[in-house]
Amino acid sequence: MADESPKAPPPPAAPGPEAAARPAAPPAAKPDLLRAPVPSPAADRLRERFPEEVLEVSYYAGDVLVRLRKERFQEIARFLRDDPGLRFDYLSNLTAVHWPQKPKPFEIVYHLYSIGKRHRLTLKLEVQDGEEAPTACGVWPTANWHEREVFDLFGIRFTGHPDMTRILMTDEWVGHPLRKDYPLEGKPEDHVQYREVTTAEHVYTYEKASIRGFGWKKEVEKTGEGNG
Amino acid sequence: MFRTEEMDINMGPQHPSTHGVLRLKLSLEGEEITDVRPVIGYLHRGVEKLCEHRTYPMIEPLTDRLDYVAAISENLGFCGAVEKLMGVQVPPRAQHIRVVLAELQRIASHLLWLGTHALDLGAMTVFFYTFREREMILDLFEAFCGARLTYNSMRIGGLLEDLPRGWVDRVRHFVKIFPSREKEYEDLLTVNRIWMGRTKGVGILKPEDAIALGVSGPSLRGSGVDYDVRKAQPYSSYDQFPFDVPLGTNGDTYDRYVVRMEEMRQSCRIIQQALDRLPEGEVRAKVPKYIKPPAGEVYHVVESPRGEQGFHIVSTGGEMPYRMRFRSPSFVNLQALPMMCRGQLIADVVAVIGSIDIVLGDVDR
């Protein structure tokens, strides 16, 4: 997209053969058309019932994504599960995404499905680093292991979770590997400075994290604390 | 006079019938199980982290190594997710070939499951029979892409190459002989009194619990819940082939066995139809040489032999995904194990683990 500006003639020629070769669906390849809204009774119903809580509804390739405030999440979840018109009884997936530059860096993503109605909906919550997220275990018991995995790999705690322990990594592991600042290779202690705090919880300062290759800035500096 | 005390014992991670490095902490009262706590992560390789540092075509071989007994289903799901992200339309011939491959893979995976599950419960003969036919499928895959386990069989936008000469006839031959072979397994097991004694009424999973725990695939359908992604939200031209979704009634180990046996027959039916209607034409859509999907996020699900296999990709417009998440059915189905094992005997744990058909590469990622 960016290199279209220097020369005027080539860009019209470039999409030409591509569009001719694929007559069936050339418009679908354009990002703005991929983002075209699709009718979603679930999102409409949610916006009508909780107008304050729904921050944004977006669309991508037929998926409907609803960004919510996290305060009344459990109430919303229960509503989505029990409402006779929606019946999102199946939590297909729960995961998180780390955006270090954003003011609320962690995004928790819920992929819901309704076995009876056969429709899908994606929910999103945003949390601060160190802030706890509401658990979905009471509404969809399958969230139990998913939330443990999110805690293990991202370090997000869930309020009210029955067993908030690591699941994939060992219990004594330091750091949360799927954070963007966690190194891809090397021993963690080479990259990550950490110190123990009074809650017997390992907290590590991840500004020091570095990574070989992949264009990451390497700046490991020694501080007095920790054993890095 | 007598004192009863709960005892904790450890099963695995080097136990042959946990099908990999699964560790179970069992709490027992006598021989009856009061609680099971699965301990996983022994095979965690950080695939999701690795994906954030690889371009999209480089990720496909990693997907082979998640569910390594059904690699083609993973390939299909991953390629489908990237195609959805890019808005690419796959040519019909490639879609039909993908369906044939995925269904052959389903049969191969179910044969591996049947052989090992029966072996765990003491029926050794079935193992030799099922591996005979699985070998035929692996030979077909080898002829198609050169590999027998980790195929890397597809490309984003379609397939790398068209089918090799004579391959369709070999598949037709397999589909023709397979029903009689399946009858041989059924003769050994379906009305076998020992088999029924070991599996009927064992590891019952109620439909409402199965849905709440997110169980999918044959384990969910064994409980009588009609959810098959191929039917519910068809992908890759599955909507063009009529087939039945078998359902169980009791949700026990025997029902899950019956469901998988019937699924193999339905897979044969789908393969037959896909081959009969195989269109001519291209096998790969026009995709750019450097795959850079636009910024956005998708969640794409396919029906792998184990259940709903989900792929969540977050793209920021670069050539590597910003976040890649694999929703693996084995991980989620394993969560239902404690509920299914409570009140059973130790020997039944082996039957239940076999019946939910987990692959530890997929559980731990």
C-alpha cells in the first residue's frame, strides 16, 4: 500500500491481472471489504441490553467482535448464555493478546458459540498489567483451564478462579512466556531481572528483556536487585 | 477395627496407556476413584511463541507437530484461517482434494485410536488389523507429499501440486475395500462380551456437562449432542457432500466407540463423493509470493478427528502473525476426564483416557 505513491502508472497495472485471474472474489481481498459489517442479532441484542458496557463492535471476515468494559462481565456472560434468543452455551476458546504500547496492554478474547443456534460471537476485555480480570468459570466451566493457561503464559490473574496455578510451565517457572517482551531464546535469567516480593509472587521487570535477532533492541543492564 | 483412608497414587507420565506424557494424580478409596487431577505440560514447546517469529508459510510445518497423528487436519485449519484473514478464495479442485485428504486422515487417526484403545483394554488382535489399513493410508499420503507423519501437505491458497498420477484410483481401491475391513474390527469388538463389559456404562459424560466443559468431536457426539463443525459451519466444500453425523445416547465409552466406527464409514462416503465430483482446474489461488495479510483478526474452526480445532490469528499487517493461538480439542477434552472418572475403578481410567482420544502434542503445544 505504501509504495503506491512514488509512481503513478504501475499501481493500476498491478491489481489488474490479479483481479482477472480471480473473478469469483476479487473484492473480498480488500481490507475495507473484509471489515464490512455483517448482520449480528447477538451484537444488537447486547448493545440494546447493556448500552453502557459495549464499547465497540467491529467486524472482520464475517466475525463479529464486541469490546466490553470488564466491570459487569459476569452478568453479561450469564445473559449471553441464558438468553433464549442467543444461547451462547459453548465457550469455544479463551485467550489473551499482549499489546505493550497500549494503555491497557492485555486483551482477553472469548470465542463463543451456540450449539443450538449455530452462531458465533467474539468478546474482548482489556485489562491493565497487574490488574485482575473477572473469571468466566462460573458461567462456562471450560474456562478453568483456559484461564490457567492465560495466567501461566501472560500473567493475568482471574478473580474468583478456583485454582489459579500454572498449567503448562512448571510451578517454579519465572516469567510469562507469551508476553511480547519475554525472550524467544536463551535462558530467562540472562534476559530478565526479577526480584521476589512479599506476596511470594515472582514479579519481573521486563524492560530489561532482550532477544537475539528479529530486530529487537538489546539492552540488558545490571541493576543492584535480583540475580540477573 | 478397620480403617479406611484415601490414598493418592501417581499414574504416568511414563505410563503406556496414557498415550504420551500425561500424568494423573489419582485419589483412591479402595479401588474406587474419588478424584483425578491431570498434570500436563511435559511436551510444551511454546509453539504459539514460535509462531510470532515465523512467517505464515513457515508456521505450517509447526502445525504438523501439534496433533501429530492428524497433521492434515491441522494444515487444513491453519491454511483456512490465513485464507480467511486474507480473503482468498481457494479453487474448487483444491478444496475437493483437501476434503479427500482430511477424511483419509480422519480414518487413519481413528484407526490408530481404535488399535491402541483396544490394546489398552487387552484386545491385541485389533491393533494388527487397524495398522494394516492405516499403513495403506500412510502410503497414499507418502505418494501425495512424500511424508508419512508430518506432511506439510497444503499451501496458503490451495495445494503445492496436483495429485500424482494413479493416486485417485488407489484411493478408490482403498475406499472400496475399507468397509469390509471395518467389519472385521467390528466382528472382534462390537458384540464382544469382554469389550462391552469394559466399556458399557464406563466414563459417562452427560450432554449438559459435555457442553459446559467445552468437549467437542466424537466425545461430545457420544453424549448425543449434535455438533459437528463440518455440518454446523461448513468449510472447504463440506457443504456439497451429504453425510450423517452419528450420535450416541448414553455418553459412555462404548458410545464413543460406536460413534467413531460410524464416522469412519461416513468418511468413506465423503471421499467417494469428493472423488466422483472432482473438478478440473487450478489447485492454487493466486496469492502473493510474500504473504502479508491485512491487519485484523480471525477465528477459524475445523473438525479434526478429535474435535473442534480452532485457529485464532491476530495480524498487524506484517509477514508474521502478531499472535497465534491454537485451540486444541485434546486440551479441552482432557478437562472432562476427572468428571468421567469419579466413581470408577482404576482399570476404567485407562478405558476413559482411550475413549477421549487425546494426543499430548496437541494438549501441551
